[in-house]
Amino acid sequence: MQRNLGFKTIAQGAATGVFFATHPSVKKISGEYFTNFAIGNPSALAQDENLASRLWNVTEDLIAKF
């Protein structure tokens, strides 16, 4: 038996991004946070500039090895 734990399928998860990247009716919308086919509000963690800077630095360190 398969249980649904509230997660989206891959297609469901990609649908909003694909829509905003390709649909002509929203081609002038840019730089927003999109969720469930609408403009949404990112979480406090997503807006934390210190955390973003740390993530950037860790990412640079990881890819520098390659």
C-alpha cells in the first residue's frame, strides 16, 4: 500500500515553475516567489541574507573542488 504523505509528485512540483517560465500570459513577471500557480511570500529563512551568504560561500567551496 502506498501512502500520500502530503508530498507532490515530480510533475506537480515542477508545474508552477514550468508555467511561469513558459506561459505567455506571465512573461513580464520576473523576480517573484511562485507557489501553486501564484505569487507567494517566501519564508523568513528564504529571506535571511546572512543565511544566503553562508550558503553561497559553502557552495563556492564545494564547486571549487571540481
